[in-house]
Amino acid sequence: ILWKSFKKMTNLFQNICVDNFFKEPYQILDLEKKVEYNEIREISGSRSEDIKNIDYNLFNYINKRIIQFIFPGLENIQFKAKTHFQKSTPDPNDGWVHPDPGWVTAIIYLTPEGTSGTSIWEPKKEFYIPNQPEKHNYFENKKNYSEINKKLVHHSKIVNNSNYEKTIQYSGKFNRMICFDALNFHAAEVLEKGKDRKIIISFIDYINTGLFPGREIFVNE
């Protein structure tokens, strides 16, 4: 898929970083310990089902609070979102630069001692965005990968990321929320061996403000 008018498409939402997002973050961790996780093909790790099916009030609180940082004073907020607990394990083949579908991606870091964060990247030039099948195939089947094949996947990641330049890096401070335009290229920073990362990730697909009557999404994750 040819990425066109990149700067114009990614100026709708600014990057935001907010500390102390939850008033009682350890209560959120108590809930997180009770949820079930399923492995996913996007990262070295797993996600819960949508939080709206676990605790609908928490789902609403999270997303409305995020949106209020984007649009201070906005009332009668209507939105569509997919929001999950997510946990990651160290893997050198994690950290592929990519965009997300939707309008806004938000991440809340929930590792008490802090963890690796998230970086924002810009493309070095107009180019074709890969579908990243190596990434998806690897995370779905990495238990079956030989060391040689893991190195080949790592090479593909390096080639993919070489098309971008890192411009912002957020550390994974406990109870910090970051959000950014979902079409911004971004990547998880690779975890150190023996570390982990717990987050809440929310993909906000739609916000009813009347400001953006239409927005075509070119990328499917």
C-alpha cells in the first residue's frame, strides 16, 4: 500500500503524555491479575478480551478520560474503542515500527517498577508499507522457530525499521498514559531480559466531536 500525504494525515491528533492517570492504580492491577489472556500475533505477549466485557464502567472511565485530554471541555462524549490489558515478554524480534488502524492509540503503563516504553517514528521517505507477514507468522508460531529462522525474522525487523527515524521516546513509567494519532508510526521498545511489561492499550476508532466528518484508514494491522 502506498502511503500518501503522510504529514497531512497524521496532524489530526497530537502526542500526549500524562502521569498519574489512575487515582488508585493498584486497584487496576488487582483486577488485571484476575483476567484471562490469549496470545496475539502482533507482539511477544498476550491480551485480555475487551475491558468493556470485563468492567464496563472502567472501560468508559479510561476512554473518556483519554478523550478529555485530547479535547479538554468536551461534553457528552461518544466514542468507539477496543481496550485491553496486555502483557509482553522479552524478545529481540519485538519492536516492529508500524501504524495502527483507527483514530487514536493510547497506552497506560502498569508495571510498578517501570518498564520499557514506546517510541514514535517518522518515515524517511514516501514508500510502500509492508504487511509484515514475518512478524505475524513469528509471534503466532515462534515456539516452532529454529535459531536460524529467528535470526531471519530479526533481519526482516531491522530492514523494516530502517525505513523510519525515531523522533520521540517515552519511558514506561508506572501509571503513565501516552496517546497519539493511530496513523503515527510507533514501536514498543524491546524489553530487557528478565523484565516484563504490563499495559492497558486502547484503540479508539471514533470520537463524536463533529470536527472530523470522515477519515479514511489505509492500513489494517
